[in-house]
Amino acid sequence: MSENIAQIVDGVVNGSLKDEDVIVWLHGIFEKGLDQKSTITLTKSMRDSGEVLDWPMEWKHLVVDKHSTGGVGDKVSIILAPALAACGLKVPMISGRGLGHTGGTLDKLESITGFQVDLSIAELKAQVENIGIAMVGQTDSLVPADRRMYALRDITGTISSIPLITSSIVSKKAAEGLAALVLDVKHGRAAFMSKIEDARSLAKSMADASNGMGIATSVVLSTMDQPLGCAVGNALEIVESVETLCGRGPHDLEELVCVQGGILLSASGVACDMEEGALMIHNSLNDGSAFERFLKMVDAQGGNSDDFASDYSMLSSLGLLDEELISTEIYVENKGWIEDIDAMTIALACLELGSGRKSLTDNVDHAVGMIIQAQIGDEVEVGDSLIVIYHRGDLPEGMSESISSAFSLVGEPVEIRSRISEIIR
């Protein structure tokens, strides 16, 4: 079986297998699944279909990364990577673009004027060595098998196969030459896996494959029923990321950053345990060192760190917000406490405004989006602001009412809960 998998992956890359042959094989995996050993073999074969990054012996044990299954307002990577670098780790983060209601890290970064996400392998390695961090897109030489397989999965309805998802994600992370990895697997109504049981199954499969390839891997299961943080939309999420890098971020976002960072610092031996590592990350957000590392990355990748030099706030976002945008504010109609904010409703509205892609070829409007003014647990009065929408032209008919309906109010105080459901180490 293992030999057969390796031969098939070779055929995918060198073109000796026709599309119809690969599709039959993909359908077989989709319908019958793969056992753990075969999934690891598939993942290794995909990793080895292209270049695998190697690092100097003296610090290869410090090379780490994270992966999230995606969500609404999920900008954790943009904060976590500089914080990890500020704490002494090396982060060659290869990210993706958004599709559907889930935003992509590369789209957010490209809202920074001049920021380049297409680096060569040599440029990526030099930048990681010099400043400890690079955030880039996948190069042609890394995991070429995945590009063809994913395209065929997309047109044949075989995307939602746990072994195929596992091999696709883990092979790309393994090609980075990682020593440690943390996976943020989300569950909830705006997550790829709505049920926690399904999220747990995917998490186990990815962790088993990654650990089986020698990468110390932990999993955080987190909820995606409500948007993460306050900002949804590419440029707005960069603004909120910078706020968090300066110690002024929303609690739920900072919690995920600190916990995931703590896990990686512990796995790398830089911290004694997750708690000490989380404190180190928290300190880097408050002493300026994480923000400083972010600015170095911006300069190194073609942006201008001077754009972030003044006192940065959600209301004065410098050049990131287009001056031609129109803002529409939605207000509270009944007093009470915010019990829920439907992330999917917010995400689909932002998608309609142009912040994401309905298909791979769509263009993204980096500037549009929303700032949520009232969070879960807040007590609000009639006339208080719920959300501000940044858009172009008139809002689509019914959008204001739809967005307003995303907020659920109750007549008594609401308990604020952690977004973290489980940590699997």
C-alpha cells in the first residue's frame, strides 16, 4: 500500500497519471478513507514531491509554525508569528488566501501597501535567519503534488475527506522543516467542522500525521460561533492585529495568541511549560518587542514600517482605510446584554461587500469590512453602537437588518467563556 501511494503521488507530479486516474484514486480515499499509517505515507510522499526546507543545526529545533482551519476575524497568525520571533523562535510561515466566508492571511497582509508575499526559497530562508520571521505564499517548488490534487478535489466534490485534508495541510507544514507545530482546529456554525466531534477527528488525524513525521504537534480546539476579535475584513484586521501587538487587543484574540504561543515555546524548550510560554508571549505584546519584529517583517517584505509609526488606533488607521469608503453604523434597539453574535451572518455580509472570494478568480476589496462595537457580555442601552460597516456605494438591500439580527440580546448578565474548548498535547 505504501509503495502504491508513493508511486501515485509521483505520477501526479510528473504527469504520467491522467486526471481521470487521479480522480478515481481520490474518490476511493474519499469513500473508504485511509488508516493512520497510509495517511502518514501519503503526507510524506506529498511533502517529498518538492523541496523541503532545511535549517542550520544550531537553531533548527527553534523552527515552528501554526495552522488554523480558518474562521471569521481570525488574524491570530499575524500577531503570533512576530511574538514568537520576539521570544527567540524562527517562523517560516507559509499561508494561504481566503475562499468563501473564511479570510486568508495573505489577503490581510496584502492590504499593507507594498507588502510582498511572493518570496523565493532563498529569500525566505535568509529573512527567517536574519529577523526570525517571514509570512509568505506557497512557492512552486514546495509540495507540487498538492496543487494538482487540490484542484481535482475541488471539481470532484472530494474536499471534505479527513485523510486528504490532513495530507494537504500537514505536507505543506512539514515542507517548512518544522520542529514544532500547533494546530488551531475550529468548530461551530462558522467553522469548516461545525460539530466538535468532527473537529476532534480532524485534529487527531492531523496531529497523528504530523507527530508521525517527527514534528512535535499539539492541537487547540476553539469555537467559531462568534467572530474572533472586533474586526472583520482585511485592512481592518491588520489594524486590530497591530493593536494587539501593542498590548491593546481584544481578550479573546489575545488569549488564543498567548496559549498557542505558549505551547510552541514549551515544545521548543524555550519555556518550561505552556504557562511560562504564554506569559512570555503576553510580555512581548506589552513591551513592544513583538510589534518591533512585525515592523522589521513589513520593511523586509516591501512595506513601509513608517506607516505604523504614530499612535495607532482602530479609529485612525492611517493609510489602510480607503478615504472613499462609506461608513454605516447600526444601533441597539432594545436594552440588554449581548448573548450572541452570529459569525456566519457577519461573514456572509462582508463577503457580499467584496472582502472575500466566492471563487478562486475573484478580486478582493481589502478595505471593506466591519468593526463590532458591542461584544458578548456587554450591557447595552437603546441607541448604543452595535457595529460599523465600511462599504462602497449603497448597502445591499436588507443587509442592515440582517446584520442587526446577528446580535442576540437577553435581559440578564451573560457569562463570558473562553473560546478554547480543548488542548490536545
